[in-house]
Amino acid sequence: MIRLFGSLLLALWVGSYSGLRACTIFTASNGQTVLVGNNEDSSPTLKTYLWYHPARGGRHGFVSWGSEEKFPEGGMNEKGLFWDAAALMQAIPTVRDAKKPDFKGYFVAKALSECATVAQVIQLVQHYNLVWQERAQVLVADASGDYALIHANYIIRKSDRQKPYVAVTNFCLKHYHPGQSACYRYNAADSLLKQHPVSVSLFRMILAKAAQQAPDNATIYSQIADLKAGTFILYQRHHFDQGVTINLAAELKKGVHQVEIKRLFPQSVGEALEPVIAHGGIRRALAQYAQWHRESPGRYNFGEDELDGLGYRLLNTDHIADAIQIFALNQRSYPASDRILSSLASAYLVSGNKRTADSLYRQALQLSPANYVGNLFANQPQGLVSFRVNTLEYANKIKLVGSFNGWSTTANPFVRTPTGEWLCQLKLRPGVYHYTFLVGDDNWMTDPLNKLARKPDKYWQSVLIVQ
């Protein structure tokens, strides 16, 4: 077995690599349709819910969402008012007005129950010091197409921007000027909204390009809300081909209730098998998989991503033999998948079985010469390793940072090739290396196409094995 843990020289960048919840929120209108899109990004293990509150005592009915009911991330009401917050990388201390009372709680429920328009929300928040909101900016939109970005210290109106669309991520939009380096998720949303007419398919495309899949920061749920129709399409775990449409008025008629978001979708067979492996072992899990596949095909999601994700969760926590069994099961289910072959190869490589690993990598590359993992781990002529990124076309810059360069943020920048792909090549000696990507100025992420990772300290890092 190749030992993946080792002593690492952790540079100062670790202190700025925050576990902060990220998200991407955007809205656009064309006079007939008003849509809002939202990706909520956090720990993949986070449980998330919808909470429904019918109209009562002259207040509007609404739904809120998030992981804790007292601190919802956002929501939407029956009048077509939408509210969702994006955390800021750096807090902007609240400038308090001594003449106003402090509002120390989350403003979501108050805004959605009392207001029907963006103008009404602005009028309401201006009565308070929003002391809780020094590290968040909120996107508010309504069924007329109006929108505003609200922070404790500033409000940006649609009339200020003079655009029928706006996107928000995790940097302060108040101090941003076009041409500055910005979050790639913001760039993707802003560019695509500028170029294409408003449609659900456009919003789904933006959500997919902005979705994150790191071990410790992934897109948990996503929405596309139609504010005029009073509906929203809900997605889970960046599976944008599996949407559930919810009619808010119909749901509010059921009374006060909550719904765990993942219960609206077929359960991931990988997530369902995890406790079986933990308590009954891998043999029991394989038998259970066969039974579920035979008797409950509609209850579980048997897509290749589900067992692939389980295999890497096992592999990345040193359950190597179990990971090999899971990847092999997935490969039998999807024999034509080059990606599953390369996952199985990586598990054998970590186990120390280089001969089997190399054979599987070659098979994967025969199916798809562009297979990233196969090229990264098996196509290393004289130690030349090629890191490629084709999923971050809206990034301004990318740096490769790792144990091979002393965790330098300047030593190894990616270059953009004529095909639009990002490329960084290094010549390395045989060994095990840890690395991460710095996208833009402050967005750290594991390699989105290499799921082999370790968490030697507080943060996850991608793993490279040079043979």
C-alpha cells in the first residue's frame, strides 16, 4: 500500500483557506419572465430542508430553506419575493446608526412574511442596524423583475446597475469594478446572462458551471425560481438532469411542515450503502446492492456517480480494500465507462498493485484518450506530469500550489491553451505529492477532476502519485 500521509510544509495560505459556505445567486428578467437561480455550497454531509409557513394574521405565506430553521439561507413567498444570502470572504463591520434599533437575528422570515416587493424590503431593513449581516450580502428579487443587493452598510438597486440581471457570489460587489479579477462563478453567471435570453435552460447551464464538487465544499442543493409563476425547480447534489418542480401555493395549503430536500429524490445508493459497510462489512453491502437493484430500482439512484463517490470516500479514508470492491462493482455495472476504470485503477495504485493499475489506466485511455485521471497518473513520460482544467473556462487565472513547489502561490501558474483549456506541466521525481488549485485570488479548491484526496490537517488536498 502506498502511504499517502506525510509531513507537509504548510504555507501561510492555509490560514486564508476558509471553510466558509459559498454560494452563487443570480436573477434576470425580460418583462415576461423573472427567474432566480441559486447554488448552495457547503459540506457534502450537511442535511438541508424546506420549511413551509402558510399565510397567517395578515402575513404572507412563504418557504425558507437551509440547514437550520432558525438560520435559513433564504426563501421565497407567495407574492413572488425571493431572498437568499451569499457569505463574504471578509467581514465588513456594520456601521451602526445610534438612532436605529439593532436587528440581531436572521431577517429572512420577517422580510418574506411582511413584504411583497423589493421596495418594501428596502424600506423595512432601513429601520434597523443589520448587525448580523456584516459578513453576508443578500440578493432580493420580486415578480416585477426588480432586484437589490443588501448588506448591513449598503444597498445596490437595479436602477444603480441599469441591467436586467445581476449575479452574486462571495466577494463584495459594492467595491467591484469590471476588469478586476473576480470569482470564476460570478464571471460565468455574469457572462452568460449578458449573452443569452432568459430561460430555464440558461439558468440550469449557469448553475452547472458554477457548481462545486470538493470533498469539503460541494453544491448541496440548487433552485431555479419562477417568481411570476410562484414555482421553483429544485435540484440536489449538482444533478441538473433530475429536477423536482414545486408549486408554492399548493405546498402552503398543506399547513406548516418541513421536508428534507434529499427525500424529494431517489436516494443515492452510495449513501445508502455507507452504513451497511460500516456495520455489516463489504460482503453484506454487495449483497444488499444486488437486492436493491433487483427489488427497488426506482427507490435508489444507481447512476455511476453514486458508487464512484462512495468508492472515493472509502479510498480517501484508507478503506482501500473496500474501495476496490465498490469500484469493481461499479465497473461491472458500467463496463463502457472510462472514468470508472480510471477510478478502479487509482484504488489499485494506492494499494501498491501498480501492474493492475497501469493495465486499467491503459484500458481507460483506450476508451477515451482524453481521460484526465489516466493521463495524470499513467502518462508521465520521464516524470513530466500534465495538470489540465477544462471546467473553469470563466476563471481569470489558476495557480498550481503543492508540496512539490513548497506551497508557493506564484511558482506554477496555468496557461490557457488555444483550445481554451488550462494547462500546467511539471517534471517531478517519483513519489507522493499533495496539491491544490488557487483559482483567481482567493478561491482554493481541490483538483475538480482528480478525486483522490487527503485531509492531513484542516483542509482537503488532492493527491498525485508519480511512478
